[in-house]
Amino acid sequence: MDDEHQASREKLGHNSAPSGEAHWARYTKKQTYVRALEGTYGQLTKELYSQPRVFHTAGEKWDGGPASYYKRIIAPESGIKITQAIECHIDVFVPGIVSKGTHGHMNSACFYVLKGKGHDIHDGRRMDWEAGDCLIVETACVHEHIAENLDDETIVLVMKAKPLFLFMHLLFQKVTKRPPGKAPPGQENYVPPTEI
């Protein structure tokens, strides 16, 4: 690997596309996983109590595309100081059969299916899910999320303790099959919902 290519991969991260053209901002932009806790106990407590408890996300920008999108809701880098240990985001799959790609990470995750249906493959084992189901991705599982809603989008809420795992140096994450680079036929002009 030449020096220029190595420098490019280090800048983008180990999950960047082989061509160096990353598809998802969360794989390429700097992220804060744990913020500094500075000040006195009294100051920290006062600041914690002053933080909002309701976060309006409808105006936040969707990232990703063109077959699936995500919106980070709560994370250490978002400026929300009420939590350091959890991350929460919403994933939207466009109508059609769409894979989120195959990947693995050390942290476990909880997926609550708000709309749609599909299945997951966890270490080679298939699990079907639909709206109202809660799916657990266990620690260090190689997995793939596949939406199967042909006529409408699929929406899932993802909650995980990823910041805490990274803080404990349980760092390994890897994408082994990237999400599709194009929308399913007929969905090329899909736009994620604005009310979420």
C-alpha cells in the first residue's frame, strides 16, 4: 500500500470505501465518543439538572442514502450533556428490499421497529421482525439488517451503549459488506420523512 493511500485510509477510517470515497458521514467525520468532565461536583450537578429532557429532531438533517438513511439523535458529540454512555439514532430504509450491509461491533444494540418489516442475519442465523418488535444485537455479533417492506419505508430506532464500550477500549468495528450504493428500482427520488 503506497503512502498516499495509507494516509487517505487513516484519515477516513478503516470502514471507508476501497476507492476512498466514503458514503456515510459517520464513517469519515471526526466524532466525540466521550466528553471531558471538568469542574466541581456542584457545577457538574447544576449543569446536569439544567439540561433539557426532550429533544426535537424533525429539523435535523438526514445522512446517508440512497437506499437507507440515518439521523443521530443523542450522542456525546451532539452537545447534549445529559448522557455520555448511550447513543441513539433513527434508521430509515427506502421501500424495497434493502440491506444495511454486513458489519460487526463490540457493543450490543437494541433496535425498536417503528414501521415496516424485515429480517436480520446474526452470525448466520435469520430472525424475522416487524413493527412493534424489539431486536437485540448481541456483543461482537456479525450482523445484517434487511428491510423487506416493498410498498413503504421501514423505520427503526437504535439505542446502544457504544460510547461506553469505546471508552473501555472495546474498539473493534468493521463493515464487511457496505450498504447498497443505489436505491431500489423506482425509489431513486425517495426522500426520508420530515416529521421525524
